[in-house]
Amino acid sequence: MPVNPELVGRTFPPTAPYLVGREKVREFARAVFATDSQHFDVDAARALGYDDVVAPPTFAMVLQDLTLQQLLAEPDSGIVLSRVLHAEQRFRYTRPITAGDELVAQLSVTGIRTLGGNAMVTSEAEMTDAAGSHVVTATSVLLVGEGDA
């Protein structure tokens, strides 16, 4: 089944609140080789004006993954995980993510275009904090190949 063009404009329910933990930020920073002290040392982060350690910019993928799981689970999507490549990723931040943030993400499919029989599915995950303020928008493009799963 090809990718369902009616996905465009579909918005999924918000994720459950995700509490950003200090150790999770440190683990992620080590995994992506982000060595700046603001990612590990509370005092260094506070010296820069933050309440706690600062997550590397790509940390937003942790939450975006939860939203993409919703998309991949849609029975009418036509998206088969074994035919998916992560083609592009962008982040638009209002402020950095820090340990102690409680974030909620909500995914919307913003576009589908055909490329050589394949589909490029663009989605945006809007992430807000406990006060409802925007923190980051993560935009992802998935290349969905044609053919049998």
C-alpha cells in the first residue's frame, strides 16, 4: 500500500508528559559526544543562566521518537518501517531543554511528496513545557520506499 496522502494535516494526540532527567541529559550528551560542561555540570549550566544541565540540541529526538511511533502505528498510513529511511531533521528552538523540564509533544503531518515512486513524509513535533510554552519544534522527513515489506 502506498503512503496515504490523507495523512497530510493529521494531528496526533499529545504524548504523556516527559520529565527530563539530569542523568538522561548526561547520558545523551556522552552518546552524541557533546563535551561542553553545561551538559554535565549543574554549576557550569547555572553560570550560563540555566536552572540545571542543558540538553544537547538533538535531545529533542527523544520526545520526537514518541510522536513518530504514533505515526508508524497508524494502520492506514501505508508506512512500513522496514522501508523507511530518516532523510532529514531540523530543530527550531525557543529555548534550550534543561533537566527538570516536563515536556509534551504533539505531531502533525505537514506534507507528503512523491520522489521517484517513493514518498517523502514531513512531520512536525511541537514540544511545550508544563506551562504550555513552546520549547522546540522538531521537523522530520521520512523517505518511505516503494515495494513489498
